[in-house]
Amino acid sequence: MKDTILVIGSSGQIGTELVNELRSVYGNSNVIASDIRQKKSDILVESGPFEPLDVMDKELLYKIVKKYQVTQVYLLAALLSAKAEQNIELAWKLNMSSLSYVLDLAKEKYIKKIFWPSSIAVFGTTTPSIMTPQHTIMEPNTVYGISKLAGERWCEYYHQKFKVDVRSVRYPGLIGWRSQPGGGTTDYAVHIFYEAIKNKSYTSFLSENTTLPMMYMSDAIRATLEIMDAVAEHIKIRSSYNIAGLSFSPKELAQEIKRYIPKFEMHYKSDYRQAIADSWPQNIDDSSAFKDWNWKSSVNLQEMTSDMLKNIKKLITE
């Protein structure tokens, strides 16, 4: 029997690309996209089934799972770091209740497998910032990070207590061109490309030497699919795996862009997101993911910059 997959939060930065990739593997009709509202022009609706879903509506979630006989859930719905700080009650409720509902579906045997993303936001100022280990001090100081750390503990608990097959990676900052970012602290690394092409200028809300772990979207999607495809016995960590891609600062990214747009000017004006960024690692040790399910990133800074500029230019001129 072929898997039927529900992607919750499908219209976000990750979901848009993940649904397309899953549909290419499992078939359009076997991958159900869902989000709190349908966009006016949404390619996800045109290529396969779409269900409007507020994931905090537990009964509706259960109805959709039953209607399509869903076997796998990718739970992407969340309020991200910067937006979560502006609405801490909603962030906690959304980020935690959604995970609880989906874990219960697996506990009661309605679904077989869950993907739930964690984040580098689980780390804090007391965490070693260079080659941050898989197992380390985790004292996050944002509501997003706190919710993700709590979620990691719930995932491991449900696996140990109820044998739930839940899998997770700690995404670094994600960079892609197919959709707009959704309110994260690393969003500058997407906005900068649009401004460089349109205005030859960008003002970063992070200081020039703020080095953060990043990942190009193609690598992030591949990591997601690879951990879900791995043999269950190989997934030794049921909280969340470190995964690494790129690490760079706003200054280093600006210098790379200037190779393609020589007149580009970079300016800096730090805001409240600087404190969030300062609590995160500079780079990540992902050797556990490599050892357990053979994870390895493939895109470097030069390749990412070239691909982003090429594709965003196409989007702007269309």
C-alpha cells in the first residue's frame, strides 16, 4: 500500500518546495497540502489535493486524516523566531498544541510516521557556539526556541513510551527563492537578494560579522526526505538531529553578491533580532546525522548565491 502524506503548513517557505518534491515521488493525489488559508494563486492547489486547516482545530485535523487515510504527517506549521517574540501566547499554543495533536494521532495508530522540524533556536548563549555538538547545553531564551526544545522532549518521550515513529532535524536558517520567508531571524539572507537586484542596496538588521548556520533549500528538502526514508533502526536520535550546511555573516554574503552586482551596497542597522542571533551557534557539528543516516550537505556559498540571483531575477521580470 502506497503512503498517503499530509503536509501541514504547506504554504510556508519549506512547505511549498516540500509538497512539490513529495508529489514528484509519491504522486500528486497521494500528497495532501494543507494550511490555515488557501493563497489566491497557489500551485499546490493546482497540482493536487488541498485542505484548509487550522491545525489547532483537533477535530478537523482528525477528519482530514481519516478522509484520506493518511499514513505520514509532515508538521511544518509554526510561528517562527521573530514573529513569536511579538505574540508569545499564540506562538506557544500553536507550536505545542499542533505537535501534541499529531503525536496523539500516531499514538492511537491513525498514522505511521511523523516529520517535525526543530531548529538551531533550541540553543542559547551558554551553548558552545563553535561546532555545536549534538548533545550539549540547551538554554534557549526565545519563545520559539523554548517551544522547539519542549517539542524535542515530547518527540523522544512519545517514541520511548508509545513507539511513535517521529523524526526530526534542527534546521539552520533556510534560504530559498520559491517562496517568501516567514518571520525568522535569518530572513535577511533571502531579502538581501531581492534588494540587491531591485535597488542595489540592502540594510541588514544583523551586524556585519554575525555568523550563523544556514542551509540552501535544496539541501534542507533533501535532508527531510532522507531522514524520513531511512530505515527506522538507523534513526538513533528521536529528539532531533543537528544538520549543517553553510555558515556565513552578512558581510561575507554581501561580498559574494558584489561579485555579480558590483554596485551593490550593504548597510547595517541592528534591531531586536540581533539579540536572538547572538544566542545561536556559528556553526554546527552534524556528525551524528552523517553516521546514522549518511547526511551530507552539497551546496556552498558561491553556488547558492549564483542560483538565488539567477532565479530571483526571473521571478522579478516575469
